[in-house]
Amino acid sequence: MATKKEEILAQCIADVKAERASVEDCLAKYPRLRKELEPLLKIALAIEPPPEVSPSPTFKARARARLLAQIHAQRPVTKGRRLRYISWTPRERRFSMVAIVIAIIVALAAIGGGTVYASQDALPGDVLYPVKTTIEDARLFFAFSDEAKAGTYLAIAGTRLDELSRLPGERSRFVERLMERYRYNLERGLDFAEQRIEQGGNASGLLARFQERLAHHQEVLQTVYEQVPEEAQPAIEHAINVSGQGLERANRLRARAHLENAAQRLARVSEMAQAGRMDEVIELLGEYDEDLASFVEAASETGDVELLLELACERLDLVFVDVLAIVPDEARSAIEDAQAKTMKGFDEATEAVDRGQDLKDAWQEFEVEWEEFMPQWEGEMEPGSEKWQDAWQEFKTERGHSQLVPTPPIP
């Protein structure tokens, strides 16, 4: 029966957090357990994300300059270790972990909500600090999806920086340990974000949040670096490097996430075309264009621009081949145009990057030129054919781009 109660509590917490049910709905569903469930639910749901810390405006301009220098100086980090799925763990062990967390919540209920609330401001060395970290463990346990776990780890990493910024000088002995926990939580969060992409989930919004928070983390670390004792500065320097590498990884993952969104959008185009819903095909192709632009924007902020462009070209070309093999004739022209724009755009962008031009600027320039080129040639020749390629090169030459080397025909 104990295991059953633990499962019920875990499910109720998940349902309330996902807004599938209210606390009262859960209690009404299990009237015999109401007295036991109600206090445990209230404690578990009262655990809120920690507040964010803001650096002094005085340091922001200088911090940004140092941030950019750090990013470009970093070597790309290696791919994160693959996570071991919790489902590999025996059923009995999973439930024993549930029991441990239930015991934690019971203990928190026993010491009172006021103590739980007060622990949110605790620092390393404070009596209530173990309560604070226990609450964080409970939050991680009840983050059931990869996205929720990634976001929770990111929030906890931010908490370690908040503590660092408020740590009294006489507790500088805790700096190194705080920065090690910061590194651990950041890397775990990015691991779960990457896992979400690999499992086909939409992680673009999550990774945009990582990008925003990591840029903020760099500012905080730069601020704190100038305030801590000299003996604590090496740990801060290491954390700055870790944060910069994390930002680079987040940017690469965000580019991959937008690329997967584009590929999934094309698959949806195929479904709608086969169903004869051409209005939705055109709408989806417009959204696909937006996905491409988002991919380019994210890729331009990494040190792996050419590699990401090559990956995108191969990934999307395979999807186009599959889509064109099965779509009806009435949808073929629009999809071929999208394929031609994609492949030609990647060709042009790669050449621009080779010349030292910023990828994002190159793509925006290409989109303008494409919009001017297509009305002249649409319907007169097959996109990607040799004649079409010659026409594109002539158009580019007329616009003052005669230095471009003609690219091979689009497959």
C-alpha cells in the first residue's frame, strides 16, 4: 500500500504542475487518502524556482566585450555524455527513490512551511542550507520530462551564482565548491536539452532560454571576479570558461533544434499535400522558411558555421527527396521551389562565410536577392537545372557579384 500511495502522490504532483487537474481534483479522486495527501501536496507544490540575480549595470558593457572574446577563444566542447535512461533501472529501485523523496517531503512538512521559505535565502555554511539543497533535489525528482529537468538544472545553476554573489568574504572557502556545483548543474541541464532534441522534441525555446541565461551568467561571473579575494579568483575564471563553453554548446544545440523543426515541418508538408490541403502546404512552407532563418541565426553565433551548414544541407536534402517521392503533382512545384531556395541558400551562405562575411547577414542578403530573382524565372525552367543555375549566375553578376564562382547544379 505504501508504494501505491507514493505513486498516487507523484502522479497528483505531475497532474497539478501540468494543469491537468487541481489539488482539489486530486483529493476528490482519492477521498480515503485526503488527510495524508493534502499536506504533502501543498509542500511539494510550494517549492518554487529560485529568484534570479542581476549584476551591476556598471560592469555590463565591459562584461559583454569579455564574453565575446571568451566565446571566440574557446575550442568547441565535445559532445555531452549520453544519459542513462531511468527506465533501465529496476522497478523496485525506482520506487525506493520515490520513497526517499516522499520522506523528504514529509520531513519538510514536519519542520514547517516557514522554515522551507526561509531556506531559500540560505548560503553555504548556514544552518538552513541543507534544507535548501534538499528542496532542489525534490524539484529535480518531480521534473518528469527532459525539458523540465533541463530547465530545473539551469535554474539551480543560477542559484549557485546567486549564492556566489552574496557570499561574505569570510566564507570564500566555499567558492570553489559552489563553482563545481555550477559546472555540474549546467552540464546536466545541457545534456537533458540535447537528449530532448535526439528524441524528436522541440527544444528551440528551451535552448533560447539557456542562451539568454548563460550570457547573463557570464556578466554575473565577471562582476563577482572583481569582488572576491585573489585566492578565489582561479575558481571564478574556471567558471567563466565553463559558462562560455556552455554558451557555445547551447548555441550549437539551438541551431540543431531549429534544423529538426524545419525537417519535421517538411514531413508535415508531405502529409498535408497527400491530403490535398494545399492552403496548409503553403502555410507550412512559410513556417519552414522561418525555421531556416532561425537556424541560420543560431548557427552564426557558433564557431562551427560551415559544419552546421553542411549538416543542414545533408539533413534537409534527404527529407526533400523523401517528400518529393510521394507528394501529388499539384504540390510538387511549391516544394521544388523550397528545395531550390534551401540548397542555393546554403551554397551562397557557405561562399559568403568563406569570404569572411557574417552568416546571418549573408542569409538576409540572399533572401532579398531570391525574392527579386524568382518572379523572373519561376515557371520558365526547372529549379536546380543547368539553365536555372546559369540564370542565377547571370542575375548575381548583374547585381555586382561577378566574383562568385558558379556552384554545381542543385540535386
